Amino acid sequence: MRFSRTIQTIDVHCEGEIGRVITGGVLNIPGATMAGKLDHLNRIDDSLRRWLCSEPRSGPAGSFCLLTPACDPAADVGFIVLQPDQAHAMSGSNAMCATTALLETGMLPMVEPESVVTFDTAAGLVRATATCQGGKVVKVTLDMPPAFVAKPGAVIDTPEWGAVPYDLCFGGVFYALIDADRIGLAIAPENARQLATIGVDLRNRIAEVEPALHPTTPALNGLSYVMFRAEEPDGALRTCTTLRPGRADRSPCGTGSNSNMATRHARGLAKPGDKVISRSIIGGEFVTEFVEETRVGPYKATRNRVSGQGWIYGISQIGLDPTDPFPLGFTLSDTWGG
């Protein structure tokens, strides 16, 4: 066996959503800020992401959490999410996975009953407060980036469903939030394939006409996901974030839950101190707490906390044989879609 490159990961899931935390093999990424590093990964050199996120080393489901030295001295570690479509600034479920891996493996010291890890992200500092018992992280509460509604009640015209309203929101990345009943589907496991396919298709159509410009940080520009949502009888919010190339988020989605609270505030349905349960397509739950009002550029915004839990399930070493004919991997339409 001979490897020209190796990567070590701690493999974690957060309410079912996979976040493989890179703990060795990457020293740093060029860029003076986390936004600069994100831009480098997306515009200049995406070979690391492609190598890790494509087959045979990975598949359509799941992410890699890239940890780098922090650019902001107030943070413990830099954080970027690598996914099959691109590198992303922030993910709540993946930040929970990273917090769990850092503390449970001793990369950062665990202090009971609470340990704090501060992530430097392109969307700003994210403070993770981990509730720890008996050497295990049993809950992670994230102080999320400010969330705001950029365009409430925007509309995309479709031949299939007519005019489909959406809220363009930022919760760490940009979302189009769409009520699931607009496409006639319940958010349920048996509908995951249809939801994922339709969600990615709608995302692509919206992105063609909506640049989704961030008011302060150009590296955050661009629509990342469509999230479908529906009110549950008990007041919880059922969610399904859809991710390219075509799959459903297994978790309730932290940045999406952050965005949803901003829409509730914009509609006069939420005030500081309110909490909302987000429930995923497989039944996992996050709790979002509206902390305070703030602003991002011209937008009214909310500061929210999102809580959930991650579980370590494996430790991996990924290598590249120098004779491998697929050094950047491959994708096939049987599992990745068209």
C-alpha cells in the first residue's frame, strides 16, 4: 500500500445527518479570512472537496467538516463545510458534529457540565456550548449567525405548480423557504425522493433569476438550498432541506431553522424568548430560540440559538493511491441524478 495523500476523519451523525470531521491531513487553506478560504475552495481550487465528496470515497449523502486554524483570534478553530455541490460557509448539524468530535476525542479539552467551542466561519463567529456528562456531549447549543429575510413572499412561476411563493432568507447560507403544500407533498420518508428532486429543481430555477446577494460578504452570495416546511399539529415545524445533486437532509437543519425563525419574526409571529421545535423528515428534532433582534446591512435580523445532538459512529483514514485512475472521484446518474 502506498498513499500520496491521507486524510483522517471522525465520523459523526447529527440526528441522522452525516458530518465527517477532518482531524488530520489538511494543514490550512489559502485566505486571510474564512470568507477568503471559502472563496478559494469554491473558485480557485476545489480538488480537495471533489476528492473527498465524490465516489468512491463518499456519496451523495453527508458532508465533510473542514477544520482550519482560525483567522479571528476570538475563535478556537476555523470551520467550512464540504458538500458534493460546493463548499459552504455554515451548517448547524455539521457544527454540532464538529463540536462532538473535538470534545469527545480530546482535541479540545472537555469541561463538565459545559464546554464552549467557538468556530470561525465565513458567516461570522459561531459559539457552540456543549452540555457534557460522563465524557459525552449530550447536547450542543449554537449561537448562530444573524438571520434575515432578504425577500419575503417572492414568487417563481412554474408549469407544474403555478406560482410558487418563497421567502429568500439567510441563516448562515441562503435559503428559499417554501411551504410543502404548494407542491402537494407531505414531508414524510416515503416522499423523500420526490421532495429532493423537486427541491433541487426549484433551487436551480430560482438561482437563475435570483443572485441572493449578501450585503456585507460577497463570498456568501448565492442560493444554496430550498427548504420545504409545514406546521405540525403540536406547533412544531416539519422541515426538509433539499441538497444538490438531489437528496433530503436527514436532520432538521440548523441554518434552515435559523432562517425560519427570521421569517416568523418578520411576520410578527415571534418575539425574543420564543422557542420553536424543528422536526426532520425522519423525526429528529432541533430547538430554535429567538434571542434578540439585530441588523445585517439594511435588513432587520434575529440572533437565534439552535440546539441538537451528534453521535460519533466511526473513525476513518482516507488515502489516495498515486496510480488510482479516479483521483478526483466520479459521479453516476443512478445515484447522483442527471
